[in-house]
Amino acid sequence: MSKIHLICGPVGAGKTTFAAKLCRDIRAVHFSIDHWMTSLFTPDLTGDIEYSWAMTRIERMESLIWSQVVQLMALDVDAVLDLGLLQQEHRTKFYDLAQQGGFDICLHLINADKEVRWRRVMGRNDEKGESFTMNVDRSMFDFCEALFESPRGDELDSAIIHKF
């Protein structure tokens, strides 16, 4: 039976790198919200990204992504959702959708120490390699750091934890 893999963790933890490897290992389809955002909306952006502006577009993209996930589940193909999922409420949305659809779901918590993550982000900004989608400055890093709600309780009990 196909499965939905949710990738969760703070900025710079290695979520996208892990998601890409997981997709190769299990032959799944990868959905990266950063890739969708930078492909669809960033070229039209004039100025800094505003949180409410981004969240409106993310909600629309997630609706489209979910419609694709439903089709993949019907074809018995795993899906890897690399959507940030910084907050518990955001993750719950996907738990609920999966339950409504009768789909198996697995949470992968990716983490690393804060300073390690910041060094990775600076390196990604400089190298602009495979996992690069946008420059993340210290203020954006710190903003996202404050948003992150690590899984707890039942959510953490059922998560697979990866520390890089």
C-alpha cells in the first residue's frame, strides 16, 4: 500500500536533501514547497516576501499538491511532502486529509543543532547547489526558527527521527 511521507524540521536541518534521497530509495514522488514557490511566484515578486502573501500562495499550492497525492495513492505510488510543516497545526491538516482518504502516513522529523543548520544555510546560499531555491538570510532563518513547533506526545511517538 502506498504511503504519504511528511518531512518536518527547522530550516537547514536537511529536509530537502533527505526527501530527495528518500524518493530515490523508495521510488516516490517528491513535492517541495520551496521549489513550487520559487518557480511559480518568486519571479513576480517585487520586494521582500511577506508572510501573509506567502501563506496565501502556499495554501493554494498545497491544495494542488494534495490533488496530485490523491492520484498517486490511487496508483499505489508513495508521495514525499517536503512542505516545511513547521507548525503542529499545519501537520495536523495533512494527518486529517490522510485519515479522510484512508491513506497511510509517516512523519519524518529531520533535525540538527541550530548553529550547524545556520552554517548549512549560509553554505547553500553561497553554493546554490541542488537543494538551493532562495537565499535565506539570518532574519528569515530566525523568523522560521521562532515558528517551528517540534512534534510532541503522540505525534512524536509515531515519528521517525533523523538527526544530521
